Amino acid sequence: MRIVFMGTPNFAVPSLEAVATAHEVALVVTRPDAIRKRGKKLEPSAVKTRAYELDLPVLETARMTPEALAAIQQVRPDIIVVAAYGCILPDELLAIPAIDCINVHASSLPRWRGAAPIQRAILAGDRRAGVSIMRVVHELDAGAYCAQADLEIGTSNTTELTERLAVLGAQTLIHALDAIADGNAVWQDQDEDQVTYASKVSKTEMLLSPKLSAVQNALLVQASSDTAPARVVIAQKGVRVLEAFVVDADNTATMVAGEVIVKHGHVYLTCTDALLELVVVRPDGKRDMPAQAWSAGLRGEGLTWEKL
């Protein structure tokens, strides 16, 4: 089939590679170069970089302008495949492909419609996360789906889970495209009673707090990202927590939430019910380091931690 592929971040790259192997990619649409890291330099999207490596034509646009719609119309796609493109798609685009416009969405719909399904699944303590191959419709992530697959989240953080779901999404997408091409795809409407929404995660809601349980704080660390990091103040200094896990306290009756315990090179934060052991941290203005190495700089009794 003749495909227009629309995507931007790393999550979309495995799907692009899979589609390019199995079908004709007539055009790749991605968002323009942007400042994506701390270097303050314009960088191409992951999809643009991979598309050029695959010698595929690329259209860069931040939104579906009349010119962009005309360029997509000109290549006469059978199907438009969308994977984390990053823009609301107008109804005019949905009318272009001869067969359909489908999306690789990183959740088991109808759970977690919206912008941050992977982080929301982690924050909610979901045991499993998934992907859905769904029709793009006017309403946000409300289209019927023809294929789904899922996996166990386990201890995967946001970056790791995104990578795992990206591969799973590519595999599921190819099976779905084969079924669509053969006319065997079975479309399932979403159960509106089961819908949950994955709004964008803000920086403020990712701040660790001694008023939360150890599990809640651990989930914040697991769901952390560069745009919304898990942060805390320890000994009056800001720290990003990159890896941590829950440890049961020996005596919760005498434990006071908000204390910092440094013992044999281990750093523990007391929470409302248990301890959170820090494994990897990034003190403000410094590099990532093991908490054990960082703990050498913590001095004195009565150390405390608090919300930033």
C-alpha cells in the first residue's frame, strides 16, 4: 500500500521503519526542527533523522496548513499512519486517504486517551500498558480500534516503557495494515463508560513529598521525564531523583515522615508509611550519580527532606 507516515519523536521511529519495510512510504510528515535538549540548538525530530537515513521524502510542518494538506493530497495515499505526530489533525486530512487514517496510540483504549498515556499508566500504578491501532476521528483518541497488544510495566521507567511500547506498536501496526489491506480488519468501538484521560503531566505534580506514601513517591520517580522530572529538596538543596525503590521500615510507629537517613552509604527518605531508598540522583547543577557517592556530602544529624 501507498502510505503517508506522520510522526515526530523516538516512539514513532520503529513504526516508520516497519512501514517502510513492508509498504511504499510516499511521504513522511514531521514537526520542524526544535530545541529538544539543554544545548539550546535546533535539532531535527527523530522521525526526520530516520526518514533521511531511509531516503524517504520529508515534509516538515507544525500544523496542517492548506499547503501541507495539498502536499499530502498530491501523493494520493491509500492510508495515512499517525504515530505521535504532535498536532491536532483536521477533518480535511481524514478525507484524503483512499482507505483510512489510523493512529498508533500508546495505551489499551479506551483507557488513557490523550497526551501522556505512558506516564499516566505508571502514575496510576497500572500493572500493564498497551498500544492500540485506531481510526483517527474528530474527537480526541475516540476512534474504533482494529488491533491491540499489551505488556507488563514492571519496573520500567517512562523512557524504558516508551521504547518497549514503540516496538510493540510497530509490530501491531504491521499486522493491522495487513488485515486492512486484505479487508479482514475487525473494528471495535470504544466503551465510553470505560474512558479515562491522560492529560499532560505537569512539573508540579511530579514533586516528591513526605506527605505521600513511599509507593506514591516511587511511582513519581518511575514516571519522571526530562520535561516533568521527579524532584525534591534534601538538606535544603534541590535534587532530581532518577531511580528509587520502596523499603519497609523496621519500626513505622517511631518513624517521622520527612527525615533523611544516611546509613552505610544508603540514602533513605522517610514517607508516611515506609522508606524510599534513593539509587540514582542528579543534584542541581551536577551530573547523574549513584546516591551512595552523593551521600558522602551529606553531613550532620537531623537531615530533612521536603517538597520543592
